[in-house]
Amino acid sequence: MFNNVTFRRSEASPQSFIDLGALAEALLFYQQANLLLDTSNLSHLLKTIGPSTTQRLISSPSVRPLLVWETLGVKTDHGALPVHDFVQFQLAGSKEKGFINSKEVRVKKIFERSLGRSGATNRAAIEFSKIAKVQKISEGIADKSGLPALARADLDNPDFVHQAIALSLKEKAPNMPLGDNWRFIPHRVKDGFLIETNLDFDRLNEEYRKSWPVEHSTLTPQFLLTDLLEAHAGLHFASLYGSDVITTPLSSRIMQLKLQRVVESRLGNVAEIELFQNATIGKGNTIREAINSGERSFEEFLDLLEHAAQFKDWLAEQEPDQSLVQDYYSEVIAGTWAEKLPGKSFRWVFFTGAGLLLDLAIPTGFGTATGVVLSAGDAFLLDKVAKGWKPNQFVEGPLRQFTS
């Protein structure tokens, strides 16, 4: 319990950055966080907390910094009909100088763009490069198309797509009645997939902007597909490290939906079996909000994290128990600035269905008890779960979003 957690970024949007407050709250509980930093997130980190605090963060025994050069996204080619596809890409170098392969050179350029050129910047980049490792986004995936190919296979299951898009729409436009006959159906074509839909995106965007007043964001089929891609990516990285995952309320629900489908494909209908258990600490504090608003600095949080280290070994040995976790948290923050912050809840989703699969070997050819042939990605997840991985989730964000 609470051994290892993976954190990428907070939302399924290329414009989103790492949420330092959410990371801080998770670090209080977990022994180690796999911190995945792409170019924009690393730059944001440097500009927000500075190079010295960034170095202190990644030097902490609680943090494993991993550089991810590739970016995931949904590409749309506009022709007679829009053709969408999941892609991964990276930008490094120039037409004149070619591609940059050196980690040290790429890190130095990110530091210089974020902080300006100076001797201090150069030294900070060198120290950062000594600790951070490079993580390939599609590591462990046999398909040469990588993670996008596995996410693409999710679209071959119309029931999953329909339910996942419904979750996304309820999150983004909660007051928009969908009715019973709405459609959002992917159709495979040579260079991607077409979306057959009768959703009224003009009305959806009216409702979306009432709940989520984000100027740069517009609901489109491409945007909704990004939610599916990000949830798949979150599960992929968590399974790669055998870890829990820090995720949003929406991604958590899509992950649960996907894992329910994968387990059912092996065992038949397990809808009556509770595969997930919700756990909440009701007496938490607004640490995330205080850090993100600037009320408290990340440097102050790192002091609190060092104080928590003496209790973490004990917590990691416990089974999920709300009262024990509450006792741990109360002890960690006792007498600190965090104890004086307003109250809030912390929420986890624990996977309790792993025991169902421990004694079941996965059949050759990815066949299942239901006669469905699993995709390579789903078979990989099923194998991980069968071997004991528990895809637990630390759910960041307001409880209102999770239960909306």
C-alpha cells in the first residue's frame, strides 16, 4: 500500500501543466512518485518554483524524475470528412542542425529557454541531467506504432467508447440532456478513424462554458477522444511501473470502466462484483490549493515532506484502511502549517479484484472466457493484474467533479 505512484499531468489537454499541489498531496502518502516530465512540464516547473527548488524536488528519495520527450495527441486531417488518429511525436532540433539525441543538450536548451542563459543556468541543467532519466513513452509495447496503436484498439469496442464518451460529456456539460439515441461511433479507415455522431456540439459548448470557463478550450470529437487517450496512457505507465496513478476524477472513471471490461472478458460478467473500493480521508487540508495559489511555497512543502519520511515506512506496510491512513495523515501534519489550512477530503480508488485472477493463466492468443479476442494492450493489462498489480488511483480535484 502506498509504495509507488505515477504522475504525468493533471488534465487531458496539451495546454495543461503539472499540478504541483496535487503532486504535493500525493507525495505525503506515497513512498515514491514516478514524475513524468515532458518539455512543457519541465519548463513550467522551472518557471514556477525555480531551479534550486526543482533540484531539491528531484533529489528527494520520494521522487523519481523521468524525462519524456514524446507527446501524445489526437491528429485531425480536415478533408471531405475529418479523419482522426492517435499519434505520438516529439520536437527537438531544427531543419538546419538536425535532431538532438543528447539528453544533456536537450535539458540545457529547456533550462535556457525557461531561465535565460547564464553560468548558473548551465550548472543547474548539468545537475538536473545527472539525476533525471529518459523514459520512452511506448516502452514495453511490441507494436511499432507504440501507445497510439493500443489506444486505437480501444475504439474497436463500441460499448466502451459509448460509455467513456458519456462519462466525458457528463463531466464537461453536466446539465446537457443527452437522451437515449445519441451516437459517437468510430469507424476505422486507412489513415485513422471517422466519427459518426449526432451530438449537438453547439449546445454542448454552451453548457461546457457554463461549467468550465476555459477560453482556449472547445468541445469537439477530437477533444473527447483525448480523454480516452489520456486514460489509456495513465494505465499504461502505471502498469509499466507496477504503481498506483495520480489522476483526475474523469480519467479515474474511464480507467475503472476499461479495467472492468478487461476483467469481464476473462471471467465473464462480473458486474455484480465490486472490483473497486472507494476510500476517503474526510479530515484533510487544502494543501494543493495553498501551494497552487502561492499561499504556501513548494519549498515549505518539501520541509513537510522530509518530516513525513519518518512515518512513511509504517504506512507502506499497511493494508488499505481509512482509519489508519487518517491517523498517519493527522500525525504528519500535527503542529505544521498544513494543520491550519481549511478542511477538504482526499480520495483513492483501490482495485480489490486482483485476487480473482491470480490463479488464472491467460490463454494463448489472448482468447477469453467470453470468446472475445483481447487486444495486445488489454492482454498486457490483464497479465499485469493477474500477476498482482493493483491499478489503484489517487484522485485529485474536487470531490464534486468525481461524483457529478
